[in-house]
Amino acid sequence: MPAERTTMRQVREVLRLKFVGGVPIREIARRIGVAASTVRTTIKRFHTAGLSWPLPEEMTDAALEARLFADAGTKQGHRRQVEPDWASIHRELKRKHVTLSILWDEYIARNPEGYRYSRFCELFRSWEDKLSVTMRQIHVGGDKLFVDYAGDTVPVIVDRLTGEVRQAQIFVAVMGASNFTHVEATWTQALGDWIGAHTRAFAAIGGVPRLIVPDNAKVAVIKACLYEPQVNRTYAEMAAHYGTAVLPTRPRRPRDKAKVEACVLIVERWLIGRLRDRRFYSLAELNAEIRDLLKRLNEERPIRRLGVTRRQLLEELDRPALKPLPTEPYVFAEWRVRRVGIDYHIDVEGHFYSVPYRFARSEVEVRLTGRTVEIFVKGERIAVHMRSSGNGKHTTAADHMPSSHRRYADWTIGRIRRDAALIGPATAALCDLILEQRPHPEQGFRSCLGILRLARPFGIARLEAAATRAIEIGALTYGSVRSILDHKLDRHVAHKRSADDAPIFHPNIRGARYYQ
């Protein structure tokens, strides 16, 4: 797997699907969009490099690339062809943990001059096509959790006075082996509700399966493709947190998710059908009723022809193979791509966060949670801040600033103040207020410089009048001063001034801004 053609994110996904999900090599190759030989070579390099799964948290993409691609592997071919027993191979594939790659290795051990792996697979698929096109899927314990949203919704009255009705979406998750079912109502099918429903499904099951199987909905898969589906990054991150992997179904292949399709039908008849005449006034009230009905479905109603409940099958088949839940549930996070400004800050939802100054003008990735903002460059975290509201202000870490800014800050501030004083007292006072209200004065440099440059097109007299009005209304930004000048509001007196026409500044004077 050449590093220049395959990203390290794809390499990590190959390793995750192999060691976390136990996915066969050919299936990994189809999902990632590379050759099966490339997947085998990557796994071989992983073992040759002396690495073990899971990878250390501190291992960066660059370090992993250096370990994996120090040298290139080789592969051997076979000239003579010996026909395998395809019927026997077909039977063996139904056994747990048996893959076509393992069977090919055994075949080559018996027949060193046999088919190459690619030809072996091609001939087997051709033989398999002669069988019935519909075959029952075999689900092993703890292997797969199938997830989807039901097509029908449940009406919820959100306002008792007006009778406003909002439709609630029904999330469904079902274990492949036991048919144990988790159902809950969410307001939307958006990413936040989708991730939250997964975390609550894991909690209801009491463990984590090896694989999550969604369809190709946009909330789960960014790009639906038979050979290289692109899973939403937040979704993949959630799966990594729980130690599982996401394996989307093939596009336009409803039988790939027949398990959840059948479960959705049961849910629509067992739950939605029984709730058709009920009135709910909150999402919590609806979910409480769903939990009561779901308990009857999972724990009291035996599965036809088996004579046992879904809960009993969960404990018998799935529980021994499920992975334990992590100590903390996944915290929902979203990703953004941003370009660092010349002032080594990035704009995230109306607030500016600093990064080390050497990354100015670089493209970075931002991970947003409800409380933190993490900034990454090529997979390496370079900054982390507490999340702030979109108030247009700056959050700056002192060690992100260049030494020249810290050492000569007073000289720069003095220059701005001197230039402002040359225009007039109101402009000087406005610049002082802008510099003083920022945690780091450098953050107000551009605002002050922009205000000083307004003297050229509008004149000193008008700028002084605009600065006076800006102070009176508490509009301490460049954009506000420019708007005052553009709309000629500087020519209208807000209220009468003292005889010397100079603004009065005192901590006990509230000003016009206090009454807004």
C-alpha cells in the first residue's frame, strides 16, 4: 500500500476493520477501495514492524507511516492450476472466523502450484453464482448491530394551547444473532440525534458489537459507493471510541440489511400500531411508552419456532462475545476545516481561537464538543481551548504568540495611541477602549488601524464626530464606526455635550449603552 497513494486514514481503517471487526480481507479491500493484495501487504507490514493493536494513542500518522513503509514486501505466484473442491470451500465459509483467504492459504499449502489468490476468488464467485441467488445470512453472536430509522413517524403534540404537532422519528437497532431490539424516538435524523441514539443503544444492550451496519443514509455515509464508501468522520470517531467499526451496506442492496428491515416492520406493527390512537405531549412521554412496549417485545414475547425471548438469546448468544462498554460514553463532536489567519487565529462560529504562530495561513481541522475546541494539523493536535460563545472576541494562549509580539507589545500600543491622539481626543479615547477591553491588546490592533485609516476618505473632523458617537452608544468596533460614517450619523448629535465638546469618561457614568 504505497504511502503516496493511500492516506494514513485509510491505513488505519484497514487495521481497524481487520483487528476490531474481524472483517475478511477481500471485504476490507472492497470497502476501502484497494486491491486485496494491498490489504494483505499492509497487515503483513503491520506484523513485521512489531506493532500490536490497538495502536498507542501518541503514535502520529507520520510515525505509523515510517514504521509500516520502511521497506516493500514481495508476493509469490503459482504457475500450475489444481481445481479446488468448491463445494467443500462453500461449506467451510459458513463456519465462524473462516474466510476465503484462510481457505486459499490451506489450498496453496496442499497445492503449491495452484491458483493465485485473485484467480481463486474469481473462480469461486463464478461457481457460487450458480447457486440460488437468495441465501439465508448466518449471524454469529456479538458480531453485528444493524441500525436504521423507521419509515413511519409518531405525532407528538408540542404545545397544549395551540395543538401544534411535530413528527418524532423512530430509531431502530437490532442485534444480528439474538434479534434483541432497541427502539427510541428522536426529533430528527440529524447527526447529533443519530450519534446519541447509538450511545443509548449500546447502553441498553450492555456491550459493544464488533461491527455496526447502517444503510447509506447521508447522516452515516458521506459518499455512497460500492467500492469505497466514505463514513461520516464523527460517526467513525464514535465507533473508534467504543472499539467497534462501521460497515455500511452496499448501495441498492436491501438484503444486506434484511435483519433490520424485518425488525423495522415488527416495530411498526408492535409499537407504532399500538400507539396510533395515543396522544403524547413530549418526547420523554413517548419514549417512556416505547420502553414499556419494548420490554414486552424483548422479554415476554417468545420468538416463533424458537420458544425463547430476545433477552434470553442476548444473554446466551451475544453477551459472551460483546465488548465491554468504555468507562465514559462518547461525547458528541463535530469537525470543521478552517484556514488560520495571518494573526494566527481561526474563526469558529463567531469566536476566534489562537494556534501556535508558526501555523499561520495553514489549513487545520477543528474538533468541536459542547465544552472544548481542539485544533489539529495532519492528525496532530496543536491547540485546545475551552469553547466560547460566538461573540466575535478572541481566546489567545500566551505561548502561541511570537516572542516579538510579547517583547515589543508596549511599543506597538504606544504607536497606535500616538497616531490616534494626532487625530483627536475622541479617536484616542475610542482606541484606548478597544485595546483595554481585549485580553491581549494585539487582538485590537487591526480594529484600531482600520479606524485610523478612515481619516483619509472621510476627514479628521468627521472621524472625530463618529468616534464620539461610537463611544456614546458603546459600539467599539471598526465596523460600527464605518457604518456611522457611511450613513452620515456622525452629523446628528445624540445628546448635548459639555461646553468644551469633549467626552466625559468616569467609572461611575453608565452611558447610553447601559440602557440598551
